[in-house]
Amino acid sequence: MTPSRSAYLRGCLASAPFALVIVPFGLLFGVVGAEAGLNIVEVMGFSIMVIAGAAQFTALQMMADDAPTVIVLATALAVNLRMAMYSAALTPHLGKAPTGMRALIAYFLVDQTFAVSSMQYDRDPGMPLAQKVAFFFGAVTPICPLWYVATYAGAVLGTAIPPEFALDFAVPITFLAMIAPLLRTPAHIAAAFVSIAVTLALAFLPYNTGLLIAAVAAMITGAQVEIWTERRLAR
Amino acid sequence: MIDDTLQIWTVIIVLGLGTFLLRFSFLGMIGSRAMPGWALRLLRYTPVAVMPGLVAPLVLWPAATGGETDPARLAAALVTLAAGVLTRNVLAAIFLGAAALYLTPLLF
């Protein structure tokens, strides 16, 4: 097997567990979208053009609440601002790929593909570019196509999933399961703590702005604690 | 009900383009230029800076219960986090968290 092919397969394997949450999440978006009055083309328009669950749910909720279009867009885009940070974090690893390839990577840059790839690049920064790209598309394979299929199935079925299944909680559980293994240094733990504390303290701010401020504060905290830890070790 | 077709497609197209531009921002513009060390140091913490803040309100004030803290969801969150820290296995954490979500209501 060529190294790129093996990197692709490792990417598939690494993100495969997330298929278990992409399916209920996509189904749920299809069902909720259909129930809110969108037709199948519109529901699929969201999942194919936006391909970002949290922002899609946000936009849907706000349109159902009759929010003006500008506010709907500003809020949903604020939810997606983290994508710019993902983009920046992957640039040192994938920035030398051809432009068309980078555009394709950007389109498929979702929470799960980012989490899996950035963890892999962190662990093995010396991987050649071709293998890093192959790993990324491996991580895309079990995730993104399933997102479209699950959304479609949800929109077609249109039947309400009983609320006892608490499908809304698929999102928090996935995110927590992704974060937990990252909490491996004092800096990571401090950053997570600041992120939670500041978001909750600023929950009164409109349009998710509290989360954006919290994220910036948490990144600075993580970086600062890392510097302190290094200094203590150097002494 | 959402029935304003023009609004729906405006949101889909503008949100789609805007999200793509956010994703392409650094990958597209900076390209192969190296990022400064302090920037890399900050960006190392992106996932732990964003995701806990995204999740915390969903755990404490779930929309599905009208914003009221729910023992099942709280237990599921704590079990997921503990399992993830201890096992370092994302799938195991998800399974145990889901089990806590469905089993907690049976205890009360």
C-alpha cells in the first residue's frame, strides 16, 4: 500500500466513530427543517451549501422566530467564526497544497474533520504534505457524504422522532467526547475552563458574541499557561 | 412555519458563501507563508477554547426542556467528559454518555 493510501485509510478510521453522531444530527436537521416548512430542495440546500450543523440549526430557529434576514445571517455566521480559526490552524500543515485542493479542503472543513486532522498533525508534524492531504480526505469520507444522506432521509421521513430520544443532545455529547481527550496539559484544561466560565458569564449578550469573546480569552489563557509551564520546566 | 422562499434562499446562499470564505480565509490567502510562532501557540488552543463554550449552555440550559437544567442531560455530559478523559476513546465516551442520558430518567 502507498503511504498516501494508508494515510487516507487512517483518516477514514479516525473519523469513522463520528458517523454515529452525524447520522442522528443530520436526520434531526432534515426532520426539523421539514417540520418548519422547508421543502426537500431547501433542506438539502442548507446541508450541501452550508455543511455546518450548528449554524444550520441556528438559522432555522431564527427564521422560525421571524428574525430579519440580516440578523439570521449575522448570528449563524458568528456560530461559524470558529471555522476561520480551524483554517488558520491547518494552514501550517496544508497551506502548500495547490489552490483548488485548498478550496476543496476548505469546503469540507467541519468540526469533526478538523478535530481528527489537527490531532493527527499535532502527533506527527513531519508527515509529508501528500499524506496530510490524504489523511484529511480520509477523515472527510465517513462524515460529509453521510451528512447529506442523513439530512435527506430526515427530510423525506419528515416524521417526528419522539422527544424521549433527546436527539438534541447528540451535539453536546459529541463535542464533549471530542474535547475530553484534548485535556492533557494544564494549558488545555485552563483554556477549557476559561471558555466555559466566560461564555456562561456573558450568556446575556446577543447573537453568540459571548462565545466569541470567551474563545479569544481561552486561547490567550492556553498560550499563557503554556509559556508559564515551559518556564517552570526550564528552571 | 417558515414560508418566505426569498428569505430561505438568501440565507442558504449568503450563509453558504460566508461560511466557505471563513473556512478558506487562512488556507486561501496566506497559502504557503509560515505563521508566526505566537499565532501557532494561540491556535493550538482553538478546539479547547471554542467547543467547551459552545457546549456549556446546551448542557446547563437545554432548549428541549425550555432552558431548564435537566438531570439526564447533566449526567450525560459529566459521564461523557469523565469517560473521554479516562479512556481517551471518543466512541466509548459517546456510548457511555448516551447510556447515561437514557438511563438517568429511569433512576428518578
